[in-house]
Amino acid sequence: MNRKFWALISLLLVAALLLAACGQQPSGGGSAATGPVTIRFFHKWPEPEHMEFYNFVIQEYEKTHPNVKIVMESVADEPYKDKIRVLMASGEVPDIYFSWAGEFSWKFARGGQALDLTDAVMNSDWKDKIILSAVEPYKWQGKIYGVPMRINAKFMVYNKAMFEQYGLQPPTTWDEFLAVCETLKQNGVTPIAFGDEFPWAASHYIGDFNAKLVDPAVRQADYLLTAPAEQLFTDPGYVEALSRFQLLMDKGYFNEGPNGISHSGARSSFIAGKAGMMYIELEEFVTVADGMGADAFGFFQFPSGTGGKGDQKLLTGAPDGFMVYSKTKHPQEAIDFLKFLTSPEMGKEYVKRLGIPSAAVGAVSTETALPIVVAGVESINTASGMALWLDTDINIKIVEVYLPGMQAVLNGTKTPQQVISEVQEAAKTVQQELKNQ
Amino acid sequence: MSLVSTSESVRADYFQRSARARQWSRFFAYLLFIILTIVALYPLIWVATNSFKTDLQLFEHSWSLPKEWHWENYARAWKFGIAKYILNSVIVTVIAVLINIAISMMAAFALARYQFRGRNLLLYFILGGLMLAPEVSLIPLFRILTTLKIYDTYLAMILPNVAFGLPFTTFLIRSYMLGLPRDYEEAAVIDGASPLGVFWHVIVPLCRPILASAMLLDAMRVWNEFMFALTFIVSDNLKTMPLGLMSFAGALREQWTVVMAGIIISAIPMIVLYLLTQKQFIRGLAAGGIKG
Amino acid sequence: MTISRLLSDRRLTPYLFLLPAILVMATFVYLPIIENFYYSLFRWSSIDPRFTFVGLNNYQRILNDPIIAVSLRNNVLYAVISVFFQVFIALVLAAILEGRVIRPRWGSFFRNMLFLPSVLAITVVGITWQLIYRPDTGLLNQFLEGVGLGFLKRTWLGDEGTAIYSVIAVSQWQWVGYVMILFIVAIQAIPEELYESARIDGANLVSQFIHITVPLVRETTLVMTTITVIGAFKVFDIVWVMTAGGPNHASEVLGNYLYRVAFRNDEMGYAAAIASLLFVITFLLTFVQLRLGRSGEEV
């Protein structure tokens, strides 16, 4: 064995130890009040543009609060769902963490991991600075556990040039929608770009169908598991929802193999002009606009539920927001930073930089955002309400049956009725478990 | 490197006897291995050529060579943090491997050179780890690391990696030691050396070749380790390359060509290390006969 | 100074040398396994860490969980296919490379190139192949189209019928070259005279392979088979990176399902029970291997 090899090894060792020594973070946040306060902040937007925004906010905040240090971490959307749980289990819970609205946030409240923010929001000027309707889905047993950062909803976007070429109008009913698809298909164009590699994408469709095909009170009782066990998810609207979804697949209105394509991959092909329509979130408008030009596409509300018992004026969508850890050592500072982060000033900055609607009052205007985004926000304001993302609005154990079932329907390996039967079983089990606790 | 020793006379004789059949089998053998080499390498080459394109070009023609070379994909990937992830991998790998080798050396020494009560039991105790699936320990390990207050630190990756690498390196080094002559040790003991002296001044120098091999194999394993890093690390600043690459791909979403550049940057260190140290690699494999 | 006396007691020397290894193994390998069994008797989750004792309920659930059945089936598929490629095919390739047909210099080149995929990190491999399998821009479908096999095009990772096979194929791509090298090493240990005398008797390459190579690398074959089979039950990372078990759990394997149940479905106790199942399986396989190994020695 030659000397060089060993020299290299020792060099590497010294280097590694040095690096490890300086790389190690001051963990925890130090001992209580005397020293500087460290607030750990965890979210799901590691994309470079988003990180720039959050870094900017942190810098601004630390300027005026020299005793506070914000330590930020982020992982992408899909891994976030595991990572936040891993953190909860480790006890190293961040002081401020992202949560989807609805059930996803309520389970933190149930598990005693979220701080009650009712007083902080309602008894201060905070309540005047955020859109209060966006706070609603973060309420559990009448108390506020989360504060919205941004608002979001799902729309069908379409390629204007294609619609013009084939003489198509944005459809307003389910039948019109199918007719549009058929025309596009007849002309050799993929009607709808759809990537369902991670099945939350399908759940947005199904959530929308459910909201419009099932009576709101019935749906509420099913999602919240307050209906009697034998009645859970028995409304025929649920099967109809999956059947309509299946129809889009069977008719060849989706691109081939949606289960093998990521949502962003499908979006790329819509942007590249390879599909006529796509069901996307308002926050994605800016990406599409960057890719194909802000005038190249339009949007309409997905007329998914014509003839159903649900509320046709509902929009699928939800606010995205943050919660504060119940056992944080620095509740005051954490709340204060969160207030700063969700303030109209930062909200405007957010909209300007990212083109995504903020939940702060007055942040979205034609000065800060694209006209099409402003129009989207107006649609949200005129909608009769929001149907939250299905995958974060019902209990995770039901989600884990429901969403793979949607993939199976796409693949033709299960019928809508089979999937719903499984959902019913899962719902009964979960209801029982919750009662036992 | 010549692992193959051939007797030229036999070869010449054989050539003459069945020259034509030989030609054909040679042709097919070469053809087979050329195809296999393409299958083995082309995926990476495809990624490499596409990493210089724009996303649009990737969509249009992923076969062709890039028309103009977009080095900025590499700059973006690098800037986004690939460099940081590779650095973390170096730190974790070097420390874990060295701790592991030190502990394994001592354990192998005791197991190879001493007679004592419970030796077989302890041998199985250590080698048993070879067969265990790390997933089984995952949830409890997670709680142990939390209790030790080392969750989300380098140590959270280093210690489990040492534990799950130790059986193999101990096995490897012990086998080698069993084949070493005892003369030097006996001479050293007669000269009055302590066990530690024998270990340090006689055994360690004699074991250098296998240590190098064991280090390389273990380094490859730690470098590529994924599950512990996935579960025990949150901070982006501590992520090792395999995990970092995944968050990188997640964060960049559809910017595939930049992701491809990241893949290539991540793949290079191990490829270079392997090409530089094939001999040690193969010796380690030959001695261990076990895959990671 | 009792400690220094203890240290100088020669009878203790081997134990002292072993102490660090024992401590590390006990703390990070064996203690967790025992704890795991304990955890599997409770219902608890990461978000709500209250432990509810449920006895053997979690194990009962394993018996009735269709996804466990799918996972086991996939693990078995993984094992069978891997044994075929990584043991049988790798052995044949090794024999060809060592069979004097290919010049040593080229042999060494091919060997190195086929080995290369095995040094790559799992995410490098996984993401690369995700890109290759992409239905529209992926290399594989473009290739099939290009050579006139367009009808074979698939959504490789998105189709319930092909997902697990597509993942298994990547494992073969990565590991065949590695095992091949191990067989090359084993073949090189076979005395050359055996082949010479066989040739003089007029044996062709195939019969040399069957009558000399295969019997004489029996031990390596056995070791590789066991390790491949056990490895097929341990598999986690490649599945997690490529499909995360989808679509519709079609490519679920035990390791992946365990992780999902623990950190996505909020059922740590059930995940611990699945881990116990995995432990029992690997333990049994090891036991079988030891028995086979022993009978091998006797023959």
C-alpha cells in the first residue's frame, strides 16, 4: 500500500473533522431567555425563488429584532408529508411549521402539537390584516390553530390558440366540457394534460367532483366522520364522481399513462403546447405564464358537477398556512414573526416576487400580480365557498385507501364502486378508532 | 492489473485446434459484451448529453447531441447546493468509515488471535448484523437518536452507519488476519510487547492492504446510504448527496436538464474513486465475497 | 488502581478489544430490534405519541392486510428475478469473460464498465431511470418507437402491471456487473489444469462450464443466492425513490410499506409489527442458508 493513499486518508480525516466541527449547528436554541432567541421555521417551498423570498423576510425581520434568529428548513411538497411527522415523533418540532388546512391541521391540534392562536389573532390588529375566510379551515373546535399565508384554488386552464383554432368556448357544463374534449381529441390533440404519479393530483379532481355531486351537509358528515357508521360515504355521488373521472380516462381525454407522469411533467407538456387543457392551481399560473406567455392561456371553473346535488359554485382550493408548536419555548417571538410573515407588506412582496396570491388583505392587485392571477382571486372571492383539498381534508388512513384507488380506476384495475366500498370500510375503522381514544 | 494468468502454450495449441469455431464464439462474445457495455453506460451518457440542453430541447430531441452546450445548467446545479451535499457526504463517509475500521480492526484482532470463552457467540453476535434488515431497527433507532439528542446531526448518520457496516468489515479483516503468519507477533511478544503494542506495531501494518480495501467498500456503502439519511436528517445543511439529490430534484420540479446536471455531478466522485482504486476494490470483493 | 489492574489482566484483553464493537452493535442493532417488538404491541403515532396497548392486534392486521400480501409477492418476485439475473446470468457472463474468448485487456475493460453502475448512489440511479421510463420524453419509449417496436411502449412506472418489474429491472442493471466480478474471482481460483485436461478430452466451452465451472464455484453461488434473496426482502431505497410503492400499491415492498405506514399513515405500532415480520423473514432465510451451507461442507 503506498504512502500517498494513507496521506490522502489522513488529509481527508482532518478536513472532515474540521468541517464537521464548524458545520455543526447550535442545536435546540440555547438555554431560555437570556441569550438570543432561535426560532425554527419549517415549510414546504425549497424552490429557489421561494427560498429567496423567505430569506428576504427573515433578513428584514432580524434587522428590527436583533435578539431573534430564525432558522429555516424546507422540503418539497410530497416529502413534507413524511418529514413533518418524523419531526413530531422526534420531539424536535419546529416552532413554526407549515400545514395544509382542514384535517391535516386539525390532527396536529388533536395531538396537542399546535398552539391555540385565537387570542393572538382575534384580539389584535392581525384579524384586520389577513383574509378571515382563509382562517376558517384552520379552526378546530372553534379555535384558530393556523394562520394563512396564501390562498389557492384549482382552475382549468386552456390553450387559447387551440381553442380559437377549433372554434371552442370555455365550457360551463359537464356536457359542454366533454364536447370540448371530444373536439380536441378528434383533432389529434391531447385534451387534458394530467400527471398523477403522486395521486394528490387525482384527489383534486375527485374532491371537486365530490363537492359538486354530493350534498354539502352529507359530504361534511362523511369527511368529518360524524355520520352514522353504516352511512359513511354511501351517497351515490361518490361513485358518480369516480365514474366521471373514469370517463375522462376511458374516452382518452387525459394523456396516456397519467400514473407515470408527475404533475409538473404534465404541466411542461401543457406549456409546450402538447395538450389543450390542464387542471392546475392558481399558484401555478405564473409558471405557465413564464413558459407560454401570460396571454396564451385562459382559465375557467371546472364544470364538473352539472346535475349533482352539491353546490356548483364551490371552488376546490384551500389556503396554505402556518401553525405554531404548542410546546415552543418562545411563543411570543414565534407569533410575532408569523405576524410579520403574514403581514400585508410581506404579502405584497410575496405576490410581486412569486406571482402567487397572498392571504394578506390588499396584497393582490394589478400592481403586484398578473391580470389573470387577479382574475383568479376574484373568482375565489365570488365563489360560494371552498372545497378543501380532498387529500388533506379527510383522515390520512382514508386517504391512503382513497387515493391509490383513484390510480387503480385510471388503470382500470378497480371499479368506482369497489374503491368506494373500500373507502367505506376504512372510514368505519377510523371512526371506531377515534371513538376509542 | 492481471488477475488472469495464462499459459501461452496451451492457448496457442487451443487456437489451432478449433480456429473457426473460435472465431465465431469470439465474435458473439464480443458482440454480447459490447451490447452489455452500452446498456450499462448509455443511461448515464444519455443523462450527460441532455444535461447540456434546455428543457425544450430535451422534450424535442432527447437522442441528439446538444446544439449549443448549456454549461449554466451545471452552474445552477452547483449553486443550488450540490456542492454542499457532496461535502456532507465526504464528512459523514470519512468519519463513519474511520470509526468503523478502527472498531472492526480491534474486534477482528480479538476474534482472530485470542482463545476465550464466548468467542463463537460474540463472532455470531457481530456477524449476525450482516443479515439484518436495517428497516427493522428504523423506528426504535429513531427514538434512540432522539433520546441521545443527536437527531438531525452528522452523528445521527455516522453511528447507525458504523453499526450496520461493522459486521462486514470485521468479517473481512478477520478473514485476512486468519491468513497472516504469526511469526512477527510471537517475536514481538518475546520482546515484551503488550497486546496493544502487538496490535498497533505488528497487526495494523500487516493488515494495510485489506484495510484499504475494507475502507473503500465501506466508503462506497456509506456514501450511497439513503434510508438513515432520509429518516434522521431534516436540515438541508446536513443532507448527504443521495438525499440532497432527491430534494434537489424535488425542488427544481420540471427543470429536468438542471436535475440531470446534478445527477452527473453527484455520480462523478464515486466513478473517479472506483476507476482510481479498482485494485483495492476487487481485492476487497474477492476477500469478502459479499455485496452491500 | 483497580482499573489499570483490570486492564492489565490478560484474560480480559480480547474482551476489551471487542468492547467497542459489542457496544455499538448492542445499542444500534440489537436493542432496536427488541424495542421494535415492544413497540409493535401498541397503537401510537408520531403526532399523537400516546401509547395504547393493543396486544397482538397489529399482527392480526398483518394477516388481513391485502397490501402486505402484495408487498410479499413483490419481494418474492424481486428475489426470484434477482437470483436469475444476478446469480445465473452473472455466472454465465463471468465464465465467458474468463473463457479465453475475449482478450484479457478487453475483458478487464468490459468488467469495469459492467461494474460501474454498482458504484452509483441509489438516487442517481433512481432518478436517471425515472427519466428513462418517462412515457413521453423517456429514452426507453423513444428507443422502442425508433426500432419499430412502438406497440411495446408503456407507462412503465405508472402501470400497475409493469411498475414493479421496471423497478426490479433497474436493480439488475445496477448489480449484475458487481456479482459478475465476484464470480470472476471465484473462477480464477479454479486450477487451470482442470480446464486443460477437459479440453484435451474434447469438451467444448458449454460442457466445461457445466462440468467444471458450475460445481467449483458452488460455494460462491450459494453465498450470492442467499445474499441476493435476503437483499430482495430488505429492499427499500430504490422503490422509495422510483415509485414510492405506487401506483395503487402495485410496487409496494415490505420495507417501503413499513416506512409509509410509520411516517405517512401515522401508525407507528403497525409499522413496528411489519418490521417484526421482516425480521422473522430475514432470520428464517439466514437459518436456511446456514443449514444449506453446512450440508454443502459435508458433501
